[in-house]
Amino acid sequence: MDGQYSEKVMDHFKNPRNVGDMPDADGVGHVGNPTCGDIMELYLKVRDGIIVDAKFKTFGCGAAIATSSMVTELVKGKTVHEALKISNRAVAEALGGLPPIKMHCSLLAEQALKSAIDDYFKRNPSLH
Amino acid sequence: MKKIYLDHNATTPLDPRVLEAMLPYYKDIFGNASSVHEFGRQARKAIDEARVKVARLLGAKDPDEIVFTSSGTESDNFAIKGAAHSLKSKGAHIITSSIEHHAVLNTCKFLEKVGFQVTYAPVDKYGVVDIEAIKKAVTEKTILITIMFANNEVGTIEPISEIAAFARQKGILFHTDAVQALGKVPIDAARLGADLISVSAHKLYGPKGTGALYIRKGVKLTPLLHGGHHEKNRRASTENVAGIVGFGKAAELAVANMKQETRDIEELRRTLEKGITTGIKCAFLNGHSTNRLCNTANISFEYLEGEGIILSLDMEGIAVSTGSACTSGSLEPSHVLTAMGIDPVKTQGSIRFSLGKDNTREDIDYVLKVLPPIIERLRKMSPLYHE
């Protein structure tokens, strides 16, 4: 398993970026369920349509933690509309690839991001 | 970095004395054991001696009750398919348990596809198979009961004597997969009354690629491999002489040292278990508290998924495994913990520590030092965990 993970994945697993809660988040995404072994919570802080901060908490395998960490890095500084275009493949590629059996983790990261942005639009309907 | 191996249920290191015993059979004594000449006779003699040693460890009355195979998996396949084929005319019903190794479970599933019926007896929350369920499942068509001696994931030892006695009384063939038990629990085949027992060398410091099936005298199995007259027509293939010699040496060492080794290992395991369950919150043991393999501790760490723990321990030089999802290339939670009725969320964070004869108190102390911060770090990332 270790051997199947790229150095980038291991780096983000060992030193995950942006772990934590965000009580004053502007958008919160919550996807997955514990029975399947994956839950991802993603928090976004948005100023003038730009994502200025992101945090996550994840219950899941090494790849799930690494993809969560990577997606928080990828969205920072992007507009919410740009962030919506980030695909699971882009997350996986940014990590130097994922073992095929772990690709669903990147999908979860994409879903968490979409869910957080949806939540942001719900709170700010005029900005949609 | 210090390397600590705590995954002996996956495989064990080859004992140097076993390697020493094997080496001549990779060099000068290379003959085919079926050959009539001196080269062949030497190989034959080595196999015969190994057979006696393995028979002794298993408590077989006659060394001819031991058939060497290539693995525990092959032994399971041979026992189950062999019995199914040879007894087909009598019936097509097999009873097993829901926590067997995949070598047994998937063999049974294959037989279901070709017309056999299989009953999977449930287990209780400690992983002990429900004997009453086995008794109730028996019909006049039942030809085989196959129940593992001890479970590889949680270490629970099954009531094999009782099941064997019941099977015998009903005239039903009884097989046990003792791959994980051999060398850890005394096995006395003659007294146990089992008809078929699967074992493997690499779980007791022997080489990979060598297993054996104990076939009680008088029991007829249809062979898995057809070909030459090897192993008294029960398993065709040129014998893996060096591997068999290694199995023999490993068996000899086990007979001599098992009592003391298992006692020492059990003490270390208790220290590890106690240290973890008292030092880390929300960590609990899976499996039977007393009726369990000396070396196995399966522990669930709530709010976590196992792979993160394995990767983190690996970075500290500690090798363990998980019964749960992900690592084994399967995303399904452990079928064993699921059958035991463990909450599916808790099965995700289960880790199997399996100790061996070369582990020391220092190894265990090191694990107990590095594990708590790992669990704390991972829990801080988990949305399920609230301090």
C-alpha cells in the first residue's frame, strides 16, 4: 500500500495542510458515511467571491486524507466559480496520481468541494 | 531505524536453522525424489524424514497421513474439493463458518456455483462459532464440516474437539484449517479425531511455498493435481525437496520450543494489550479474551480508519496489519469482524498486532511509546472525534 502511494500523497498524509474546524465558515461540505470508511468535511472562507481559506477534517484512509489536504490547497485564491471546475482527476494529478483502487477518494474530495460551494451559494443566493 | 515486525500472522521470518537445513537441497542434493539412483534416493530420504517431523508436530499416528502441498491454500482446496468430489454421490451439502479464511470461503463459494449447498454457521461477538447452528444445519446430505482451528484476524480458538466429535458421531467428514494454529497451539490429530487438517510452513518460521494436508488413514480424497505417483498418488508434482526439508526443520524446532516460546509471546502480548487499552482512549480488543492465540491482539481504535494507523506505524519502523478495508486491495470491511457483529464504523479502525518468537520487551515498549501520539494526531483529523 505504501509502495503504491506517490511521494506527494505520503507528504500530504504525513503533513496534511489545513486540518481543522472553521466555526465561521461561509460554506461547509459534508460527504461520505462512516460505514463505507470515508467521511470528508470541508470548510470554506470566501471574500468577494474568492476562497481565502479552507480547512478539512477527514475520516478515511491515507489517500482520503491526502486528497482532502490537496483540495484545500488547490482552492485557495480561486474564485468559487473557478473552484467548481476542479475535478477529481485534477486533485489526483496534483498528488502525482493515486492507485486505481483509491480513485474514489479523489471523487469524495471533489464532492466535498461541490457540496461546500453549494452551501455557500445557498447562504448567498444573490452571488450564484 | 529500528524495525519491529508485528505481523506474524501474515508470515514469519525464516529461522536461520531452517535455512541452514534447506541449503544443501538447493545445491548438491538436487535429485528428483522419484529417481531410483543415489541422487534421487537422498532426496527421498530427506522428504521421508521431514514427513516424520511434521507428523510428530501434528500428532499424526502414521507419517503417511501427511501429504505435502504448495501452501495452506492448496491444502484447503485439496481437502474441500477433494472431499466434495469423492463424496458427491452421498450428498452435496457442506457446513463451514462465516469467519473462515478466504482459502476456505472462496472454495466453498466455488462449489456452490457447481451445484453444492453450503451453510455458513454464524459466530458470537467473540468470534466463537455457534455449534448448535452447525448441529441444526446437518442433513442426511451433509458430507463435510470445515471449521478453522483458530481465526487469523482476531485469534479466537474454535471448539474444534467438540465439533470433530460431533462430526464423527454423525459420520460426517471433518476438516480444519489449522494454518494459523500450528506452532501456537498443541495439535493432536489422533486425539482430535479430525479427518483433514491444513497447515503451512511459513507461519512457523519455515519457508513459503510449502504446506501440508493431514489425511487420516482410511479417508479417500479425489486429488486436486493429477499426474505422477507422487505422495502416494494423492498429489502429483515433483516434490519441493528444500521446502519440505525446511518444513520438517521448522516442525522439529516447534516441537522442542513451542511450550516456552508461546508462554513468552503471550506475556508480551498481554503487556502490549494492556498498554494500549489503558493508555489510549476508546481502544478495545476484538476476539475472545482468553481462548485466543498467544500472539494475536486485534484492537479497534474508534473514530479512525486503519490504514492511516498502519502507514504511520510503518514510518516508525513498525509493521502491523488491518483486518479492515483498503490495505488488502479490497474496500470491504473485514468479514470476520462483520460476522462478529462489530459496529461497521468500529471495524474500520481495527489493527491486528501479531507477535512472534523474536519480539522483545523493548519492541513492545517502543510500540507503546509511539502509538498514542499517532492515534491522537489522526483523531484530530477525524470529523467523528470530539474530545
